[in-house]
Amino acid sequence: MIIMKAALVSLVIGACIANARSNSSVLFSGGTVIAWDDLTEDLQLIRNGSVLVTGDSIAAVVSGAYNGTLPTDTEVIDITGDIITPGFIDTHRHGWQTAYKTIASNTTLSQYLLRYGEFASDGLWTPEQVYISQLAGLYEALNAGVTTMLDHAHNTWSNETTQAGLDATLDSGARVVWCPAIHNVTNFTFADQIAKFKSLAEGDLFADTPVTLGLAYDGFNPGSPEQTAQVVELALKYKPAVITTHTLQGVWGANNSPEDLQNLGILNTSIPIVFSHGSFLSPTGAQLLRGANQFVSITPESEMHYGHDHPHSHLIQDQAALGVDTHFTYSTDVLTQARIWLQSVRQTLYRAVLDTWQVPSTNPMSVVQAFLLATRQGGLALRRPDLGVIREGAKADVVVWNGRSPGMLGWVDPVAAVILHANVGDIKHVMVNGVFQKRSGSLTVENYPEIQERFLKAARDIQEVFRNIPYPATEGEYFTFGWRLQPTMRVDVERGEGDGYGEVYV
């Protein structure tokens, strides 16, 4: 009963905040619009354009001044010289982990799993810490122009920590496909997690919010066939907005591959499935994705930071979108992911030519393609063609970029300006579902200083716990998969004695 009352209060507070930030109608006038044309299936560039937002949707996108009749309460915002784009879409994130920030700067994936992952963190977080860490992380993402997030929420160690993560998500104002993980943890049985999901699916907490209920599960392969059958039955009955699973094949051992889900009869249904990372995806798996129209979430910075690798991901970009993953270790913004991925793919394909002792004569990947991966492709991965685009009828999730900032001053190509020159500090306004979440360079959260203080306390407490936990071994067996841990070559950046590796300053 206490949890239900808390959730109700949370929804009321969230609604009040949303009303305070919103206008029923807003006209962005005079800017350069990176719109979408459904007929040509291509970007439509409109210089000196106008975008009319009414309620939670885009009512009109026009060239020049808007000549129609505006609703009487319309606010007109002059964005002359600026660029307006769709909000970025992050198709893989663990929102609750924000409080770990900076303590895993040199961590590998094998160390992460044993030190910061869902099972390592089981029992060490309070519901309050989960709530405020999730909320602060979502505000960080909104500030960075990320308007939609697919949250693989594996903070589901108890009913209370599960609910805390959801409450923070509902309070944030972000558009989130919130996917509670069903897994084997210490004090929250598999059956209880199934029951929790059913209660959420049958309840009305998500009504009239930009948050939808998805499902996260990593036990397709390897895992318990009996438990997997329960999850498949659950998904087919309740039709979650998305199913998401970590797919790390090869030595990583977390297959959860398209082949596995095909064998279970769940790959080719009406439910979108997002395969996070897709490391070492097979050619057969790629063809299955195309046939079923399912997507991989490429998380470039994560896969470079931890060592997942993504040797074949550039070959499946027609069925891919971008994600962030563990934002506590690096950037939270999808813009950085798009930029890193663009240059990484270019290097890979340039090198393929250089290795044959020939000279590359064309650029293998464009800024437009990187932009699409960060926006429209994310919407398609979620089977939401109304997300990640600016067009009439799309959801009003938009970002306005300061075209006169020092980094963008002098731009001609707006797509190149955003993908190659912009940074988070260039973002003037962020709107989600027709509601301003950031305005004139600042978050619109009225009690943000209080949230900051609550978060800082939680972060200090959590970081103190993990500061005293020994680091995992770097040699020996990698879990029970039969593979061995192998230290990498350590680089040297100092002349003479020492290599400059330093320490983690925590």
C-alpha cells in the first residue's frame, strides 16, 4: 500500500511539473529545419522554416513563415540562425547506474560484470539510491538532447528497487521504453518478478505519460529453458513495447542471438526486439534480423571502452540504431556515439583499401547516415515511425541548436554542423512530447538543486561501498565458459622510466 501511494504521489508531482513546463502550442520560427520526407524517404532540409507544435505532436512543418491560423495560446519562439532537429534516440541504456560515475574509467567488460553489473550490485543499493540515480541520469540525458531511451532496467533486485526506478522514470519527463529485467537475483524470486511485470502491464501507471513498458531478458541462451518459456509466454500475452536482450557472442558467452529467438518462435512477431551490441553477429543472424525487421543497438563508446568489440556491426547498419549503455563510464549523449561510430566505420573501410596497397578514393560513410542512425533508425528499431523525425504528425520531440555558438559559427551544412561540430553546450531547447525539458540552455526542472544534493549523497555513499571492494583478477578462467582471461599489452606514453598509466583517482 505504501508503494502504491508513493507511486500515485510521484505521478501527481510529475504531472504538475509537466504542466508547468508545457505550452499547448509552440511555433519555432525562422530556423533551419532538418525534417523528414516520407515520400522520398530522405531528409528534407528547410532553411528559414517553421515548426508548429500542438499538444504532444508536430502539427505543421513549413518553409518560410507560418501563414496559417495559430491557436490563440501559441508561443512563438524565434530560432533564426539556429538548427532544429529531431531528438536523439538511445536504444540501450542502464539508467540506474549514474551514481557510479567516474569510478570505472579503466574497467574491462569482464571486470564490469564482476564489479558493477546487475548481479554484483544486487543488495547494495537502496530504493532511494536507485530512484535518485535514475532520475539524475535521465536529466543528464535530456540535457544532452536525448529525448527517447530504451532502458534495460536491471535494478530489479526487489519490488522496491524495481518500483523506485520506474517512479524516477515517470517523474523525469523523458520518453522511455522502460524494460524491467527478469533475472535470477538473491531476494526477488523469478516468480515474483513475473508477477510484478503482470501487475505493471495490467495497471495504468503508464497512461498519459511518454513512458511505455518493455521487457528485458538475457536468459535466452545460455539460460534455463523453463524460465525462458515463462518469459516467452509472458511476452506473447502482454505484448511489451519492446523486448531487449544483451547479445555478445564469441568468447563472451552471452549469445541471446537472432538464431536463438528464431528457434523460440519469438523473433518474427509484432513485438520489436532490440539486440544490444550484437557483438560477433553471424551472417545467418544478420539475415534473420533483416527478414524479421529487428534491430541491433550499436553502442560504440561502450564496445570500445570495455572491449566487447563490434567487428561486423558496420555490415548490419540497415538494421541498426545507436545506444549509450553504461553512461557512468563515458558520454551520455548520442551525438558522441554517432561521431565516434562514423569515424570508426570510416577508418575500418579505409583500412580495408589501404591494406591492399591502394588509395581510398571515396568516403564510405556520410554524416547523413550517422545522423539517421542517431534519430530515425532508433524510432524504426522501436517500431515508432513517429519518433526520430520532424514531420507533420510525428511526436514533438525536438532539439534546437545554437547556430552562433563558437563551435558552430559559420556552418552551411546543418547535418555536418551537428554531427561533426556541435556539443551538448550548444543545445538551447529540448522538447519531449510537446513539453520543454530544457529551455534557453537550462533544464526546466524546478527543484533541480535539491535533486542534485540528493544525488550527490547517494553517489558518495555508493562509491564508498565500491571503493572498498577488491578488483577482480585479471588472469584465470572467464566465468565457466572455458575461455581464459588474458592481459592486454599496456601502452607507454612516457619517455624513459614509467609508462604514465597512473591510477584511478577515487
